[in-house]
Amino acid sequence: MTTTRDETVNGLEGEFLTDVKTLRERARKNMDKGPVTDAYGADLKRVIEVLNQALATELVCVLRYKRHYYTADGLNAASAADEFLEHAAEEADHSDRIAARIQQLGGKPDFNPETLTSRSHAEYDSSEELEAMIREDLVAERIAISSYTEIINWLGDGDPTSRRMLEEILAVEEEHAEDMLDLLSGINY
């Protein structure tokens, strides 16, 4: 059964933009592209580039949090180190999700350590003092929040799967920023 505009099908009213026959024909074309169909509405090459920047950002954050975990010292260091380790694991999960999405889109995740920091939105940090570590982690989280918000808005409806993934990651980054702010407040009292 094919549908046409303005028919009622299975109780749903309104326009169905493509009839089933056309959907099936389109699905058979370019099967080597996997999930990327004619309906994909974003600039695929640019999306992959932007996701590789996000991947670099997450990897740099993993390294920064791991360094802070192993080098945190002083009063309140144990609770801060626990946060650093938890955040490093969550950032690693983010990088895995982003890399998988890049691959799904037909791109190649870029893990090249020689260009990692130049592609990352956030910076690596080698602070020695606990308060400076926390401040730099908070700055990095705020950068991630800003850049992911911009990417989400840029993607719009063009790539809803990447957008939803980044929205989920953004929510965790906001929690990380809140955690860092709480740690910073605890040090200043």
C-alpha cells in the first residue's frame, strides 16, 4: 500500500512526504553508505570534521582529568581526585560514542596524538595546585558546554542522531561543571 498526501493511515492524519515504493527504491540505492540516506540533511563531510574536533576535545579532557587524578595533593585532594577519576571515565565514554558515530557516518575517527591538542576545543592542563586544577577543569567544561551547544544548534534537524548524542553528552558536561564549581566552593571555605 502506498500513501499519498493528506490521507489517513493507521489513524495518523497529515502529509507523509514519501510513498513506500519510493522509500524502498531509495533504500536500495547507495547501500554502501549504510545509515546515511538521501534524507540526511547535513553537510556530511563537515559533520565528520566537527565530530572529530569533539572527539579530540573529549580525549584531551580524559588526559587532563587523569593527570589531575594522579597529581592531586593536599587538603580536599581525595574527594577532588575521586571526581577527577569519575569524570575521566565519563569523558572516555563520550569519546567512544563520538568515535562510533563518526565511523557510522562513514568517516574515520582521528586519534592522532600529534594533532590532538590543536583540534581540541579544550586545553590540556598541567597545574600543580589543586585549586588551579579545579579551575582549569571548570573552564574546560564551560568550553565544552559552549561548543556542544553551538554544534547542536548548527546540526538542527540535519543530523538528529548526532544532535541527540551531543545533547546527552552536553547534559553530563553540565553536571561536570557543577561538580567542579562545588569543589571550588569547598576549597574556598
